[in-house]
Amino acid sequence: MKSTDFLFATPKLSVGVGRTLDLGSTLNTYNSSNSEEEADYKAMYSDWYMVASDLKKAMVKYDREQRTTCY
């Protein structure tokens, strides 16, 4: 889980073409979880994973900037 889009449908060309004929909206499927707790866990895990990723990028950038100003 590397992004926070696991609850959104992933678009595909074949599904897009099929939706033009889908009058009953039966093709709407989304990534799902077995329970509300599992969905909450996945969402929180994914959110904190992204926070940690952003923090790591900021720390690396800061470290690079410090190295160039010290020398």
C-alpha cells in the first residue's frame, strides 16, 4: 500500500467503453474491505505511510542543503 487511493476504482479502457452501455450502473466496483475496522486500518496505515514518506523526503532534502552550505 504505497498510496492513499485504495478506496477508489481504478479506471480501465474496457470498463470505460462498457459504461456507455451500462444503464443500470452495475459496473461501479471499488476496492473493498471485509469490515469497517479493516477499512479504517488500511486508510490509517496508508495515510501514515505517506506522512512518513513525505517526512523522509524533507529530511533528505534538508540534509542535502546543509551539506552544500557547510562546504
